[in-house]
Amino acid sequence: MERLKKRAEFLRVAGTRRKWVTQGLILQGAPRPGISLDTEYASEDALARVGFTVTKKVGKAVVRNRVRRRLRAVAEQLMAELALPGWDYVVIGRNQTIDRPFDKLVDDMRFALRRVPDAKPSPADTRRPRKGRGAKQSGGSTPAKGSAK
């Protein structure tokens, strides 16, 4: 099983917006660019790759590392048989991952691996942009205090 390690690879997979959410994990998937999936199945480059991530919302470092280890163990069991050659996958740990029984995690991953290739890309986020640092404020400009117009 090859691994995704660079941030750009994770962002490319997330950018396709093709994902499946289960109780124990979130699986994102994307075909790798530059690989013809019809002819290169036997090629070394066409092996499926997988990356793992867990946000700080899940817990402190010890908890996040345990979640990642559990997800890696599940992926090692299933990726060889169910992952599509030439695809990249990102497995995202959730709060429930740490307490979910291992056989249920395996079922979650098996289900998600079957569903992600057929999943329609989720629509682009249509919410208003957040205000704050770096966000452009719309509307008129107000003069500074004490300045003349």
C-alpha cells in the first residue's frame, strides 16, 4: 500500500469533492491524474495510494495517533482487495473512530470504498465567506476617525 504524504496530494483529493461519510470515518477518493485507468492496471504507478488525517477536534496527540493507527490497520486489511488501481484515497478519522468496534470500522471502510467511485462530487460551498483576517469586506469604505472628506 503506497501512502500520500504531501499536502498538495491531500488537497487535490479533497478538491474533487468525492467522498463518503460513515459513522466511523470519512473517505475521500480521486482518480490520479496522468494515469489511464483502462490500460495501466498492471503498472507500478497504477497502485492505489492512501493518506490518513485526523483533526485536533478529535483529541490530543495520543488520541489522534491511536485513531490513525486504527485506520491504518483497517486500510491494510481492505485496500489490496477493494481499492481501485490508479486512485488516491484520504481517510479522515472522526470522534467516533476511537470507540467504534474494529469490525464495525472494517465494515465502514468496506462500504465507503465501494461507494466513493460512484459518489457524485458534492456541490461547492455556497455559504457566505467568513469575515475576519484575510477576508475582503464588502461595502463602502469608512473614513478614519478625525480625517476630513
